[in-house]
Amino acid sequence: MVVLIYSLCALTALLCSWLLIRAYRRSGYKLLLWSGLCFAGLTLNNSLLIVDKFLVPYIDLSLWRLILALVSSLVFLYGLIWDSE
């Protein structure tokens, strides 16, 4: 049951990323790009969580997950602060 919930979280982040990047391609508004890239990183983060907890539970990937979440958040923060229109 937990794998299903983690998978749904990853799929939701993937859907958000896809919708945001598609909207960016149509409108050209940069904040949509940075948001889409952030959600793409969060999709990878959720996927890495599934790998960490269920595929290779004997290897601790929590540091890599935290780094990936931090980089994703920093990408979004960059878009909010320095690339605003």
C-alpha cells in the first residue's frame, strides 16, 4: 500500500511538471519553466524514495534525496527571485 502512495506522489509531480512545462512552451512565461523544472526534480526525488525504501533498502539514499530536493527548491527559488518579470 505504501508503494502505491509513493508512486502516486511521483506520478502527480510528473503530471505537474509536464503541465507547467507545456504551459511555458505556449506562453513563454519564465516562472512556469522554473516551476516545471522544480517539479521535475521532485519527481526524481519521489522516484528515488521508492528506490531507496523498496528496491535497495540496504543502501541509505536519504542524503541524495535531500540534495535533490534542495537543488529542486533552489531552482524554483532562483526563478522567483532573480528571473521575475
